[in-house]
Amino acid sequence: MQTTFTPQQLQDPAIQRSNEVLRTCVHCGFCTATCPTYQVLGDELDSPRGRIYMIKDMLEKGRPADEKTVKHVDRCLSCLACMTTCPSGVHYMHLVDHAREYIEQTYRRPLSDRLLRWVLARILPYPTRFRLALLGAKIGRPFRGLMPDARLRAMLDMAPKHIPPVSRNDDPQVFAPQGARKMRVALMTGCAQRALNTDINDATIRLLRRLGAEVVIAEGQGCCGALTHHMGKTAESHATAARNIRAWWAEMQGQGLDAIVINTSGCGTTVKDYGHMFRNDPLAKEAAAVSAIARDVSEVLHTLGLPEGQPQGLKVAYHAACSLQHGQQIKTAPKDLLKRAGFAVVEPKDSHLCCGSAGTYNLMQPEISQQLKARKVETLEAKTPDVIAAGNIGCMMQIGSGTQIPVVHTVELLDWATGGPKPRALGEFAGVPALR
């Protein structure tokens, strides 16, 4: 794609990077075949190619974002299926992230949008605040029908039936390995996950220790910054990311780390991009070092070597989170681990398509999100599984709200198969066979 940025514009590192991305696009349109919003809406402007044209025009002219551009960029899930499909290697993620930052700087949203985004940015990244908000949502759910805005109704629907108690395993500490130490790793405990489902981190710690990893919960870590990053709130996202970088760097410079383990794939995609995000920051060296050792939990478990298990008599439908299969290009490791542990693994039709969660997308674009959820649930249920496994809390909440089949994190099943407790979600449903 030909671009016409001026030399002065190209002095801006963000423009320079977007120019590089734009110039790799050859207008082929392969991306439209795998774009969930294009599949649902059928509008070229709701495809990656259409958004690329609008972003290019906006950035080249240096004009403030307009309502039309904002509408279609906001509808993007950032599922990154287009990056998997693209034969030219267009790094759409960096381009749309820049567009969102530019929109945040140049466009004044309606008051209701500004308030919603402010609330989400001030609550979701903070586990204590989020817990209080979930409690409030449970109390307010009977009045759901009185809410005039579909986004407010979606927020009420988000609250789980059971809000788990705080897990002290998320506090800063060090967990010794069981047996000889093979690795020393830091576990990212996250933010929303600590309020929605504490079993995931607990299972991850047990499993890593059982396989010989010393697990560090680093002092000072917190939200990865993805939520505000995808809202274009760069100052806020970089502030939270910087705290993580400093926390993990301190461990790397102290007793050392072999990996930073992340069990929420949306966070993993962001942490692995810290090197790019901070490339022109005083923390550039530290950020690049952190990104270099950031690993999804499935990658680390593969390295540690999961013991082979006997057939468990349980059919598991594996849901591939977009941030894992497209954002991190991790496609087979989770399935291989489940099979090795003895589970029968099946995949749904169109497994490359998003479930509609996408961070806060299900709260800000509830109508499109509901359509994508219905599609995903239908394809998963068609496989008649005993349980659905996923590697991202957002996907788990989204899919779980649309089906009676239990939904658990992959590590919960692997922990159970290697000596840990039965996942809590399985105990809530009759007819699920006991693990042999």
C-alpha cells in the first residue's frame, strides 16, 4: 500500500511504525474471510481491510478522528485472526492500537461513552474494586429490565453466581517446588481473574510446583495494562505495565527468572508486546527483557514435561482463545497437554472465530458480542462434550454465560489429572464422570 506521510510526520515513532505496517498491506482481502465482525455485519468497513483504509486516511491527513472512523474501529475485537490469515505479514495489532490512541487524543465521545470507559478503566484492573462492583451487579440484577442501555445490562449480566473469596496465594511470596527445582518462574496473578475465579491461579501454582518449578509472586505486580491499552489510554496502560516490568526485573536481577508465566492469554499477548510498547521509553531495556521470557502457561508446562496419564473418560471441547491462537500463535500446546493427560479432545467448527468476549468488548459492544457468543456456543455444544476448556478468563465467562456445559481453565484439568482437586465447576453439574 502506498503511503504519503510527510518527513515531519514520520519523525513520530508511532506514525513511523504505522507507516511500516500500512506499506506491507497489498489489499488482497484475505483478512475478510476470517474477521468475525465482517462475518456478522457484512460491511467492508467492519473488516480489517476497511479499517486499514480509514486509519490510513485519518493518520495521513492528520485530522481528528470522526464519528464514522470511531464507530468501525470500536467494533474491532482485536482478535487478530486477520494477522494469522494475512499472507503479507501485516501487523494489524500495532496499527489498530495506534489508531485507538489517536482516537482517544482527538475525538470527544458522547458523555455516556466517556462515563462507561472511565468506570471500566477505574474498576476492572483493580481486584478489590472489581469485587465490590460484582457484588453491586448481583444486587442490581433484578432491576436489569429497567436499564435503558444494553451496555449497562451487559455489566449486570457479567456478575457470576458465586464471587469467590480472596485467595492468599495471590499475595507476594515464593512457593517451593516439590522435589528438585527445574525452573524458577514468576506467575502473573492478573487483575479481573483474581476477582472472578481464584481457582485458576491456585491450580497453576499447584501444577507448576508439582512439575518442579519454584513459583514467585512478585511484589508490586498487577494489571498488565491491556484493558486501558485497548481503549487508547496510553498513559494509564503504560503506568500499570511499568509496575510489572519493575517488579519482574527486580526478580530477574535478584535470584533470576527462567520465565514469567501467564495463564490469561489476553494478558500474555500484551506482556509479550511490552518490548514494542516501551521501545522509546527509559524502561526499554527492562521491557524487552521481560517480553523475552514471558510465556503462556502451556509453553512452560510443555518445557517442564507433563507426565503421561491414563485415559480419563472425559470428552473435552477445547476453545482456542484468540489472544492465544492469533495473538501468540500458540495453537497445539494446550491440546497436546490435555491429550497427554488422558483427556479426549475435540474442537468446534470455525475454531478460529472469536467468542465475542475480547476484553471489555462484550460490555461495550453487547449486540455484536451476543451474536458471536451464540455462534461459538452452538459449535461447541455440537461436539457434545463433558466439559469445555479454555486458556482465558474472558472466554470462560463469555461462553459459560451461554451454556450449561461446565467451562474450566485448561490448567484446572491438568492439575486434576496430575493429583490436584477436581475443578469446582465440574462439581456443580450432574452426569460428569469422575476422573479415574
